Amino acid sequence: MIKNIFFAFCLVLGISSKAQEIGPLISFETTLIDYGIIENNSNGIRTFGFKNIGDQDLIIRNVKSSCGCTIPKKPAGPIAPGGESEIVVRYDTKREGPFRKTITVITNIEKNPITALKIKGTVLSKK
């Protein structure tokens, strides 16, 4: 009888502890970077800072751009709970005129694994 009560207690404890786990969660400082009006061939590197606000390791599986003029770089390894990292984006500022680009971030988050980041701005013509 005591074994059955102990087993039931352990089962309930195990279920309730699983219910409290939320997994990895990502929180970006911003999802839009506005370059504003920038000089031709100027520094096109910007960063999207983020934090893992979940309770399990966050893995950035892939980052991809909507065009070849924007090159994103993801963190190399997992980000521990409470850890911070960044996604570095380089826009080719030799391309003149206005731009709006999307960077798609694919993670190991169960419910919403995809986040869209945006960059925009205008590159001035060469002088």
C-alpha cells in the first residue's frame, strides 16, 4: 500500500514538474533595424541582440536572408537559459537606393520556431 502511495506521489510530482518547463524562448531587443540614410560603401554591419528567457538551451538552427545582398551570421552554439547572444547582419551598402530586407531566424522553440527580423534604410548614390 505504501509503495502504491509513493508511486502515485512520484508520478504526480513528475507530471507537475514537466508542466512547469517552458523550453527555450527568445526575446529580441528589437526586430527592426533602421539604417536610416547612409553613405554608399559605408559600414553595413548591424546586430540583433537577444536573450534566452526560457529554461532550456536555445539553438539557432538557421538564419537566412530574403536576398543575397544581406548576409546574416548566427551564433555557433546553444545559448543557455538566461544567456545572451546576437545575430550579425551585413548589408551590401554598394547598392544604391532604398532597401527593406527580411532575415528569417529558425530555432528549436516548439510553438513558434520562426522569427522574422527586418532591416531597412536608404543608401545614397556615389559622389
